Amino acid sequence: MEKLSQQEEEAMQLVWQNKGGFIKDLLNLLPEPKVPYTTLASTLKNLEKKKYLKSTKLGNSYHYKPLIRENDYKKAFMGDFVSDYFKNSYKDLVSFFAKEEKISPKELKEILEMINKQKP
């Protein structure tokens, strides 16, 4: 699975959140300032070439659907991120965010509760 650029990831987020769509509809969901129609169209075509999307021609438009699930993408690249920046230690990752005050004690407690719920 190829790593996506920021622009491609943003486009995929739109597609994932809406379970697909036409360029015009996806463009309307973007915050201001919106990228030009042609830019989004080009990005979606690139994502199709990379096998992230599938398009179906309907009239004069293309409807795009995701071929890759969001969770599968996250799993693939979060593992690489943790490996590259935190020596494959999720503990170091959480510690970093705690030290940078990007995660609160309350959020850490919630994470621990989620982990404990998943244990058999």
C-alpha cells in the first residue's frame, strides 16, 4: 500500500466519510477555501491509479467508491509512523504526547479503560 500525500489523504477522508461520491458532491463538503474542481478531479484520478478508489461512469460524471478501508490504511501507516519516530514503542508515543500536553490525564484514563475492556 502506497503512502498518500496530504492532499490525497484529505480526499480519501471525504470519500471514506461519505462512502463514496461524485466530484461535485465531495467538493461541496470541503471547507473554504475550496480547491478547484479540476484539482480534486485530478487527485481522485491519481487515487484510482493507486488502487485506492474505483470509479463508475454515470452520464457525464464519475462516481467514486473506496477500495481500501480507512482502518486498513491507518493500521498500515500508523505502524510505520511508530516504528520510524518512536522506535516501535507505543509507550514512547503516548509519553511524547503527554509531555507535549497534547493528551490530558482524563484522555489517558479513557484510553486505559478502553484497553482494559478489550482484555479477555
